[in-house]
Amino acid sequence: MTEVFFVFTIQCVLLYTLFIETGLPEDSEPPDIKISLTRLFTGLMMQIKMEPELKHALNKMKYVLNHPWKFEYPCGAALSGLF
């Protein structure tokens, strides 16, 4: 269970730094077309790469919700799939 909270904490820190780094001031120009296409391409590749992991996590949460009597702490098991 501690591994789940460790991963969740690391993801929160990374998201926080991502929002700080990518925040554009309101008076600045939009990024160049090369940068925009690169961001689009990398975002699509990330979605393709993460899809099996997301499917596995959703299957874990569905299993926990359908079989709560098999777990000592079903909420914790469902949260591990969510995190």
C-alpha cells in the first residue's frame, strides 16, 4: 500500500511542476507550429503507450467492485487501481 501512495505522490509532484513550467503568461504569443505539432505527436504517443496500463487499472477496479468480499480493504484495493 505504501508503494501506491509513493507513486501517487510522485505523480502529483510531476503534475505540479508540469503546470508551473507550461503556464504561459496571458500576453505572450502562442507557441510556434513546430512546437505545437511536437506536443501533439508526443501526446498521442503517450496515449497509445499508456492505454494498456489504463485498461489493466480499470479491470482491477472493476474486479474489486464486483468482488468486495475477497478483500480485507476493498476501498484501498480500488484506490490502488485508480492511482
